[in-house]
Amino acid sequence: MSTVVIDGAHIAAGDGTEYEDGHIVAADGVVTRVGAGPAPEARGARRIDGRGCLATPGLVNTHHHLYQWATQGMFADATLFEWLTGSYELWRRLDARTVHETTTAGTAWLALSGCTTASDHHYVFPREAGAMVAAEVEAARAVGIRLDLARGSMDRGRSAGGLPPDSVTETFQGALTATEAAVDAHHDPAFGAMTRVAVAPCSPFTVSRELMAASAELARAKGVRLHTHLAETRDEEEQCRAEFGAAPVDYAEQLGWLGEDVWLAHAVHLSDGAIARVADTGTGVAHCPSSNARLGAGICRTPELLRAGTAVGLGVDGPASSELTGLAGEMRQAVLMARARSGPRALSARQALHMATLGGARCLGRQAEIGSIETGKLADIALWRIDGFGHDAIDDPVVALVFGPQARLEHLLVGGSAVVEGGELRTVSADSAAAAGRRAHRRITAREGTR
Ligand SMILES: [Zn+2]
């Protein structure tokens, strides 16, 4: 039995409980004790000195596109539809090798910024690209964070009135068959799974009505979750109304796309009625504030969603629309945007931390496993240094983490195993992960004939 003890940290357990000078004990990957004061004697345990640190649950990223590591910084001043149209021309070059490289870079970066579980929405499957899903799963395993892979799809290319070029789309049947195969090959329903798979057609403007409906049926037959982009921009809403005669949330509901097994990325443009439908059906929302600001999409009504009881998690979204790609920054951004829109009491630092942890766990259906430091849950824990320059004049540790400068991540445990130790990645080399990301970027953005 392997035991880990963290002593002397301020603990924000994620379930609303805090201990000023507390301890955490984990055995065989599961929390066995959390409380105030020093830890009891545990012979043979690995001890982590938590003094000067804030311990939080490992952060949960509910929406990402890891492959976009390769196209960061492009189309920096574009609208979503312009940005997508330009990006598709680069993404059509994706293959399994590139996905392995971008997953290595992206998950390593997430680990170094305190994330222990990430959902990755991958929806670009060019023909002849090779085994991209397997490559992604393998790379994330090596880095050692949990991957909830949302297997995306697009079947509405330009010839069918959609936005993407036909070369990056799949056929209706091809997408369904490949998605089912991804679930069969990689979805692990067991407690503490390192890999889960969700069914995740991309968005209403890239996916046919038939594929949206059939995807919901497939997910329910397989007992896995459903994810998609919805209500991100005004352009999307206008297109949805013109084409389907319904606002995005109504369209989703018609297709069986609201429910406790669904979480939606963005949900920026929601009417009061749509918020009520999302909340009443138990549908989750992945709030991606930096991406929404970077693309000028709008500001999600998070205070209203939270008041209605919706599970709201945070997502950094793809690094091509949110180059900062860290959840601590997203907590801050979520607070600032909510307050800019709705006043000083719209969202607190602790509500932001809750979204980044337990709210995200609820979106992914993992609230019994992760999202809070509680006895019986997985020992997925981030330890942030908050006693240095920039934080040491802020008395409240949670305010220091959310409002202060980016805190140094001292340790990151995933199921009790050290992924980051002393600020260094322990599973793969950070230098080689960065090099993999650079290679992918250069290859994908190289002009034709220079690759
Ligand atoms: Zn997205």
C-alpha cells in the first residue's frame, strides 16, 4: 500500500470546506483522511511539506481542443466563423503523428498548470490521417492526467451548406461507426478511469440534424456522455434560426440533446427560457471565458446559470483561441467577465474555484470520483505556492490563487501519483513535450512544398 501525506497546507477542499493548516492522507490513490492540524503518524508514507501552499482538488478542464496547439496565434483578429474558415485549411493536414505531438505538449502544459482531468473535443478527422484517437490516448497516458476524450465529428462540408471544407468531414455513417469504435476501444467506465470517451459531434453548423440525433442515440445505447458546441456566437444563433427555425437550445432539445448526460461548450447566448431548460434538464455547461473574449463571442450568463442550479465547469478551449491555456487564468477571467457584465457580486473567487473543480466534475459525470478532496474520492490534488512575491501580501489563499499572479504549481498528484513534483513534470520531459508541440506547429503551418 502506498501512502502520501500532505501536511501544513491551507486546504480548500472544493466542497465548501476549508482548513487553515490542514492535512491530507491518501492511500493507494484514494483520499483516506482530510482535516485540520497535523496528520497522524503514517509509517512508510511519502510526506509532502505543504507549508506556504494552498491545496485544491486537481483542476478539471471541461472543454479543450488539444490539436490546436499546432495552430496557436493564427487569425488573431478574426470572428469565430473567419477563424474557423482559416483554421480548417491548416487542420486538414492533421494526422496521428501531429495529434500525438500536440496531445503531449497540451497535456503537459495542462499538468503544469494544475489540471488533473481534461476533456478534449477532437472533431477533425481528415481522410488518411491514421489512428488519431489511439495516438491521443497514448500521449495523454504518458503525461499522466485523466483524459475524457470527446470523439467529435462533422458531416456537413461546404457542398452540404456547412462551414468546413469537405476534406475534413466524414460521412454520416463513417462518423457514427468510428465514434462507436472509439468508445469500444477506449472508454473505461471503472472508478478512477484514466480514459473515458464521449460522443461529441462538433456544432449545429458543421453537423447534420440526422447525425446530431443519431449521436444522441448512440451515446445512450453505449452509456456514455454527450458533448457539443452550442450558442457560442450571435452568428450561430442567426444561422440556427434561419435554417432550423429554432434558437440553438430549442434545436438541441428537439434532437434529444438536453439531459443529465449532456454538457455544452460555451452556451453564451441563452435567453431566460433557455437557461431554465438547461437547468431543469440537468444539462451541464463548459464556460470558456478567455476563448469567448478572444473571439469576441460574448459573455456567458454564469451567475444566472449557477443560480438556476446548472453544473457549470470551466474550459480553456483550444489553444488556438485561448493561447494562455491554463485553468487558473480561466478562474480569474470568469470572475472578471461576470462582474464586468453583471456587477461586483456576480461571481466570487470561491465560486470560480468551485467551477474549476466540482462544477467541472459534474459536467463530466465524475463528481463521485473527483472535484473535491474528500474521503473516498481520488487523490487528484494540486498544491500551489502562495507565500512568495505577489501572493504574500494577500491574506486569503483562495483570493491569492484566483486574483493574484499565476501561482507556481508545486505538486500535482493524479490518483496519488506525482505528475508534478517540486514544480517539475515527472512523467515526461517538459523540454521534449515543448519540442513535440513546436514540431507539430511548424509542420502544420508550413507552406505547401516546404513541409
Ligand atoms: Zn471549442
